[in-house]
Amino acid sequence: MSVLPPLPPVVGFTTRVRLPRDYYLRVLGNDYSVDPAVIGRMVDLHADLDTVSARCEGALVASHQRSWARHQTVTDPIHVATAARLRADYQRNDSGVDAHSVLVRDLADYDARFGIDFTVGPHSTLDSGHKVVL
């Protein structure tokens, strides 16, 4: 019999993906939840014979026992609660800024910039001397 190698063989796979808005990652035919706080960021996904785990910038954001069945959804209740809290915070809009307020520029600024003079009267003139009838 031969001697065992100094390091155990690598089992499973590792990949890097961006976490979608629904905070689930599909691994070998099953969907596994990931902490929704990292939606839109790159996560390192590792699956082996026993577990499926995800890390974001080195921090563990998901760890599930691997399901050998197909077409299953594996959800951590903490991830569901976090998603509900984030959704409520977003809908409440705690930023203190009115969501409907936008910056509006006075149109007279453009008139002054382009040298346009709108005076009230039957015949007005532009700076260029051309007559405009209003």
C-alpha cells in the first residue's frame, strides 16, 4: 500500500458569483439562501460533500447542509428575517429626504446664460436684434 499524500485531496468546488436580488444561489440544482445584506456584492461560494457555504470579503454569510435532492430551496430563517427588516427600512425611507423632491433649476438661468430676453409686449427683441412676436 502506498503512503498517503501530505495534504488531503480537494473535494467539492469553489466559485465567485454576484449575489442576486432574491438572495438565493443555485448550487447543483438547489437554491440556498444567503444573507441579504450582501445583495449585489461578490461572494465566494464553496460546496463540498456535506456543506454549501458563502463568504463575502472573508466573512461567512451562509452555511447550509448540502441537500442531495434536486429542485429544493434551502432557506435560513435568519436570512428571511433580515430580508424583511431591510425591505421595511427601504419602504419607510429613513433617509429624511422627501422621495419626491428633486432639484429644479430656474429657467431664467438658461435665458440669462444664452442671452435671451423675454419682455412683455407685442414685439420683443433678442440680444441679436431679431424680432420675436409673442
